[in-house]
Amino acid sequence: MAEARSTKKGAARAATLYQPLEGRGAGDGRSVEEIRAAALEAFERLELPTWRRSGFWTTSLRELDPEALEPKHVEPGEIPAVVGEALGDERPAGLLVQRGATVVHAELDPEAAAQGVVFSSLEDAIRTHPDLVREHFMKRLPYDTHKLDAAAAAFWTGGAFLHVPDGVVVERPFQIAYVIDEAGTAQYAHTLVVGGANCDFRVREYDLAGDFTGPALHAGHFECYLGDGARARIAHLQDWGSDGQEVFDVSTHFTRVGRDGHATWIPIHLGGRMTRQHIELSTAEPGADMRHRGIYFTEEEEHLDLFTVDLHEVGNTTGDTVWKGAATGASRASYEGLIKIVPNAQESHTYLQTHSMMLSPRAKVDAIPSLIVETDSVSASHGGTVGEVDETQVFYMRSRGLTRHEAVRVIVEGYFEPVVVQLDDPGLEGLVRERIARKLAAAEEDIQAYAAAK
């Protein structure tokens, strides 16, 4: 593997810093093919990344052999069963499913199509709406931060494109599913969402693993641009499975909110052998507002590294970020949330809080809130906690007839519930609750051992 053969000097060059995407976007009027070519050149010269924090642990890809992975192309057709299990019977405004390297299903409700909505593979959108794609593609995403960032920009196939025109309101969600169901897969994914002025819509992206044993890679980009007065509710659910499904996920997600616009963004991380994601939400024009809510739950030997950015690029913007996580088994989870307020962004107001719950004596969790404020006349603050199940609450519930496992389940589910209900999507809420309950049941022995060790 390239990283394993690196010298110490080379490995140092491959170390990637935790920093906002501000000013590093590739979108400068170049075509998609020109950006692909530049990303390919970056891919060939860059090394596999290692993320390091002084005083904290390291995230690397030393367990992954990328040379053993390749895009898997399939024939369009049947929707994988794992998608139906996750999405349920709800009738969406649009559904797009990518299996491996191929979009196998894409449909748009006729009513939404009559309103001018475009929902298709990104490959098709390049042909049918070239100017719209060129204006926004990679506008705020870099392609040369590290080797897998370049790979995602150079090698993506299929992809998803959504455009909701000015003033259009769509009640039912647009659903996008990226599925890996074969070991040895390298999936390079790209979602581009463009919301016109005063539109209102919901989009759900699912990252799902089928039934297989062995390593796989998902390297993805998600970008969303909201016009003046636009409102969007965005949810990401990542569940790459467990046990033998060794999916490595290295992705970058970005959303830009325009003047007087609003975005609610809720990522849910529920499984993956190693996940490193950069999630950034920019309030970019006066009056822009965002609400960022997130959940993670790690188990077994999983390694999760999340870096989120609340970026205020102008004054008179508002934000609020709340993340909640839990860790069982021998998993490692790190959440770092950064608030950045740039010069001349006076009258920005925002708050960030992160809470993590330890459920195993072998798990390790870091919660790292931070601030970079480069102007005055703002309000920005943060807080973070790492705690355990409250044994007083467990004792009280057991005195009322619950078993220890039932008491812990109620406490942990109640801990996550304030975020879950903000999904405002009964089907997705039920799925998240069911997956959390399943993880708690699988970790019952670890949770009991942790209580006995205290």
C-alpha cells in the first residue's frame, strides 16, 4: 500500500490538517471534464491521507489496500433489498439509487417534474443541463486536499443531481441511496443539489451496505447551494453495516445558505469500519440561518472521525449546532466541531454543543468544540461533555420493574430522541430508533461490564 511504503518524510507530507473549506473550492468556471483532469493529476502526485491532532489519536487508512479495490459496474434494474428495508413504503418525490459505480434506478414524481424540478444522475444532468451544472459543480469543494479527495473528483460515476426551481415547494422528500454490496468495491460518489430562490424542499441521502464480507471504499462528495430565501431540510444516514462489512468512508459534505435562507441538516452515523468525514455548513449572506443536528453510534472495532464547521462568511447570520454520540465495544469516536466567524462578519450569532456517552470500558471518545472568531460584535460559544449512563437513573427504573438492559435502552434512546424527532420524517425516525435499539442489544455484555467495573 502506498502509505505503508512511505518514508517518514513522505508520511508527514501526507498528513492532512483539520481546517474549513473556505477559499479552497475548485469551481472557477472550468468544465466538469477540466476539473476531472486536474483532479487526476492531483491523485497521481498525492499520497493517502493521515489525519493527526496534537495530543489526540490518529486517523489513517493503514488497514486499507486501495490497489485491491475497483469500481463495480452493474446493469440498471432491480433496487437492492437493503434500500427497500431502509426507505420503507413511503412514496418520495424522487428516488435515485446507485449500486457500486452505476445508477440502477432514477425516478421523479410527475407532479414535481411539472413544476420544473430536475432529478437525475449527475452524468445525465451534465448533458441535459450543462450550464446549471457547470455553474455549481465543485464550486466550494476542493479536489487536492488528499489522494482520496482527488479520487472522488476524478473517478466519480453516476452521481445524483437535484434542482428545485425558484419558488417551488415540494413536500415529499427526494431520496438518494448509495449502496455497496460487493467486497473489493471502490465507490466514488457525487451529489449536487441546487435550490432556487424561495424554494422549499427536503432531501435524504442514505449510505448503505448489502450482505458481503471484506473491504470496500466509499469516497464521496455532497454539495448543496441554496438561493435567496430558500429553505431545505437535509438528512444523511450512513449505515455501512458491521462485522465483516469493512467499509471505509472518506467524504466531504458542504452546504451554502444564501440571503435569508435556512437549512436544517441532520447527519446520522450508524456504522462503518473507518469513517472520516468533513461536514461544513456556510451561512454566506445576510439573514442566512442554519440548524445542524447530528448523531453517531459506534460499535465493535469501528473508527469514526468527524469534523464539522459552522462557517459565518458575512454578518447578520445565525447558527446552532448540537451533536450527540455513543460508543460501545472497542470503538473509537472523535467529534470536532468548529465555529469560524471571518473578518467583517459582525452580528453573527451561533452556538455549538457536543455530547458523547461511553457505553463500554474499551471504547474511546473525544469531544472537541472550538472557535475561530476574527471580528468583534458577535456572540459565539461552545460546550462539550463526555459522560456515562447515570446509574441513579438505572437504579430508579429497575426499582420500577425494568431489567438493566431495558433501563439502559430507555436512557440511551431518550438521550438521542431530541435529535431524532427533528428529522420530522416518521419513516426515517423509526429506522434510526430501530438501528439504535439493535446496537444496544448487541452491546449488552459490554454495557454490563462497564457498569460492573465502576
